[in-house]
Amino acid sequence: MENTTEKKDRLIRGTAMDGKVRAFAVRTTELVEELRRRHDTYPTATAAMGRTVTAAAMMGAMLKGEERLSIQVKGDGPIGQIVADANAKGEVRGTVTNPHVQLPSNSKGKLDVAGAVGTTGFIHVTKDLGLKDPYRGSVPLVSGELGEDFTYYFALSEQTPSAVGLGVLVDTDSSVIVAGGFIIQLLPGLSDPEIDAIEKAVGQLPPVTSLLDQGLELEEMLRWILPDIKVLDEMDITFSCHCSWERVERTLISLGRDELVQLRDEGKETEVVCDFCNEVYTFGQDELNALIDQTK
């Protein structure tokens, strides 16, 4: 078997059936492992967060230029909220409210993502398209497994019939073996027999993680569903957080002079931790005094 750990995270985009089907496939193993390390997620939480950032990576690839999007999965399960950000350049980040959620396997012997996420709640998608107001779309959760939930989002919020497959395979030491997914979107002009053939192929597809773990390339995975797939382009997928010292300074200044003086007078270092990457920014009294001077 091919060593999947040497494969880089990447995304491919293609079309099939004379341009009447649009398809995306992505490998996010390194991204999800990086997030697992940073947030110390337990396996069930890793799978839930990993599926969400995998969907975000592919949805980001549907954007252009400097556009970006944010996904919030807010269910009634113990994991709390999952947030993922992505842009058109393949840069993705994610976080989860309660990383230390681990549940017994579900009835299929798989990680119980639905149990962690919950089955009542919403997926909220916000797209910054460079316009005056961002686009916002929300749909209720239908299963909590997330693949079905994003399928429902595309059908309801974007009126695009889609099939979404998402998977994360976690090792016994909690590290990520493989992660990835696909989105197949049906565009106008398909006949009923063509739609039936696609639905049948999707239904017979082995789990995404099984295919990736066997060393299948992304193109081969899409070919299971769409034999005539033509790959148009590809991009690397990377973890990227846009927190910085300057951004944290601006956040602290926004607290106001009185709050900063109080923090300084407590005589302890002030630590600010980025929710997305767990980077710690430490401000001593000298740094706080400099910020206080900027509020005069």
C-alpha cells in the first residue's frame, strides 16, 4: 500500500457530463492533524472539526480573488460550536468550543460525530464577497453527521443539488491517518437517467477515508462517480491563521483606557490566546503602557 502520510494536502476541481456536473475533491490530512495538535482534540471532536474544515476548504475553492467564507456549526451536542474559515487560496483554519469530547462508537462502529455535534441546530455560512453586505445562509441540521447537512445546505440555501462526502480517520494514538472529501454539484441540463446514474454511483462509493487510506488519488476517487471527469485545476490546502501581534494590540486597545490600566495595575502579564490557532500573545507592563499611551 502506498504511504499516504507522504501525500500533501491538495484540492482538485473538475467538470463532467459536458459541463453539466461540477466536482471538487480534497485531501485535508495535514490540515486536520495540525488543528488536532493545536487544539488537543479528542477523536470524536477531531472528526467533527475535520469534516467541517474539509467542507470549508472545498467551499473556499468556489470563491474568487480575495473572497472568503466562515462556517458555524451550532448543534445541541456536547462539542458546542465548530467554526471554520477558508478563502479562495486554499488557506483554512478551524476551532471547536469543547475539544475534549469523546463518545462511544455509533451503531456502525464509527466515531459518533452526530452525537458530538447534535441533531438539532443550524449551519450558518457567511461569505465576504467584497460587497457592502456579506452573504449569509443558514439551514437547520438534518443529521449531525455533517456530510448530509452540507448537502442540505447546498440544496436549500444555494439551490444547487449536491452530494457531499466528508471523512476523517483517526488512529489509536488519536492522530489523523487520513481526512478528505468531495462535493458533486448537478447543474441545469442533466437528464433523469444521468441524475439517477450519479446518485447510484454516489450511493455505491466506499467511505472517503477508505479510498484515501488505500492510497487512491483524488482524481481516481472522483472517477468512481464520474468516469468522464476532466480536472480543470488544483491547489494546495494549508492551515493559515491571520492572527498577529498587531491585530491583538488593536483588540486590546478597543477595550478602552480604563480596562487597560486595570490590567496593568494587576501587575501580572496579560495573555491573549487566539481561538483558531492557540497562539499565545503575552503583554507585560511595558507593552500595556505603550497601548495605554495610544488611547490618550
